[in-house]
Amino acid sequence: MTDWSTLVAPGFSELDSFALGETVAGVQARYGLDEVVKLNWNENLFGPLPGVVEAVREELDGVALYPELVNTAFREEVARYVGTKPESVVPGHGTLALIGTLATVFLRPGDRVVVPAPAYGLYAQLSAIRGASVERVALRELALDLDAMARAASETSARIVWVCDPHNPTGSALDRAKWERFLDALPAGCVAIVDEAYIDYLPVERRVRRELDVESGRPVVLLRSFSKFFGLAGLRLGYAIVDEGLAPYLDLVEEPFNVNCAGLAAGRASLRLTDVADRRRAEVAEARHALSQGLHDAGLEPQPSVANFVLARVDVDDVALAEGLAARGLLIRPGADFGLPGSVRITVGPIPLMDRVAAEVLAVCQALRG
Ligand SMILES: Cc1ncc(COP(=O)(O)O)c(C=O)c1O
């Protein structure tokens, strides 16, 4: 037998393996359920914007050919949407792929990075795989503690500080003043990489517009996703917004043709639908409000959220609540999974579903309260 742990690169034994979780089929089989609704991964339960799947179908006629190598059409469409230059747009097969690309571009063994805790797990994991040591900075009252993060970056001479805004798992968003103060406090030599996977849920006037910082030459990199607001998680598409001088380094690390033609077509079509997107944004906000209200009425404490999920404190065991809901065909994420025991995170979906969730949460909580 080959002992692979002795052959893989050093350092892997100290890393936690990525928890893939139970499959939907597994939950169905365990509880004898015909249907299970996933409210645990912040997927888009409203679906892609109308017409986008048709744009993908048309593209499928051309699958025998490689996608365009330099992705000009996609970069131009994104640049128009964001309000930046096409040269600053680097596509990738999901934000997750771009997190890895950036870790490779910036990190070498022994480097230090700062991450908020809790936060999306991949910043720490992919940094550690590159040999970096990870400095975790706790949230303060469920918000990013930017002062402490900038201090940690200075004290450790960090190469990267990973920021997630709007933040997962809290759903909170920064304002421009807080962001600017943080950026000014970062030490020289440190890059702020901001995961904006949920930014499209914010109305344009409420966005921090960090692309202006990228354009003005600050050490800032932005990551965006088509998996959330645009409902294209299965097509795996995201992009980075970077300084033109940095883009060639990302191109060097990413394998050519790493985004597929169906995903690119879906992305381009989605960005053209600005009016439809505005209506969808309002629809999600209404459903988020319905969920928060329902959770509040069930005795939970929902946190304000700008994204497609709500974090709520519960007065019962969060794992038992999640399990009780799974038995009723609703998967949610217990806070114990991501370092916030006593809370649950629930994805926002259409209002009738949110009403059902609130009723089931109440029923399970009442049973658990005894
Ligand atoms: C903060 C954050 N970043 C990135 C992702 C994944 O994005 P993508 O599907 O574009 O890789 C998620 C998915 O849950 C997320 O919550």
C-alpha cells in the first residue's frame, strides 16, 4: 500500500479536510423524503434571470470549439456593468478558483495572511495550502472588526488580508467610510482581497464601489460571482477586478480556457438584464424581510442582512434545530458548522417557501423547547 501522506507536499497533514456534507439523496433516504429544499448553501432559489438559459442553449451549438482565449466579449460586458476597464476583468471558473489563483500569485511558504473568523472557509484553507500561516481575527458583535484586522496585518506583516463584504455568514455590509479607514490603516506590502460574491444583492447606490480603489492604484483586488444573485452556480463563473498591471500574473496562473462557453454566454446575457435584475433584487429583499419576520415571530433573533441568507440566533440547540428541519425536508446550516453555535443560517427563497420555513422552524423550536 502506498502511504500518500508521505508523498504529498509537506504541510498537508496539518490541514483540515474540506467537509463536503451529506448529499440531498442521503437526507432523502435517511428520512424517507420525496423532496428536500436546500437552504444551507446560499444558492439562488429564484433561478437564473429570464432568457439566460436560452442564451446558454444557443451557445451549445458551438461546443466543439474552444472558448475565445482572451474573453474579450465577457470582459467588455463585465466592465460596462461594473463601470471599469475590460483590462481589469479576469474571469475564472467561480470565485473559489480565483481565491486559489490569487493565493498562488501572492503567497509563498512562511507568508502570513489575515482572515476574519468566522468567514468563508476557503480563504484560510487555500492560503494554508500555499504554506502561509493564517491569523484569524474574530468578528465583533457579528461585524467585521476592521481595526483589529488592520492591526493584525501590521503586526504580522501580512501579505494578504481577506475580506468578505457583504459578509458570509452574517449578511452584514460595510459602508464607504469604514472601508476607507481600513484601507488607509493597512501596512505597505499588504493586499486587501475582497470577496464580493453577494454584492449584486445591494442596490447600486449602496455599494462601496471598491472598483474605484482598484482604478486609483490602491492594493485592492475584488472577487465577484455569478453563483449567487445571477443563479448560475452550476455553470461555475466568477471574475476578479484587478489593476491592469496585476491581471497578467493571474492569467499566468489560471489555466487557459478555464471558463467554459456556456458559462460565459450566461454571464454576458445576465449582465444585460439590468431592469429585470432590479426587480429581482426587490423581490429577494421582500422575501428576506418575510423570512426575518417569520423567524422573529418564531422566537429567533434574525440579524440584518443585505444578502440572500439570514443569520439568526436561536434559544435551542442549533444542530438539533437543523436536524429537526432536515427531517421535514428543509436543509439549513447550523452555526456550529462555522463557529457560531447558537445561530443558524438560512437561505432566502420565494415568499411561500419562506412562510413554510418560518412555520416549520416554529414547530421544531416548540418541540425542542419542550
Ligand atoms: C463568500 C463566498 N464566496 C464565494 C462563494 C463561492 O462562489 P463561486 O460559486 O463563484 O465559486 C461562496 C458560496 O457560498 C461564498 O459564500
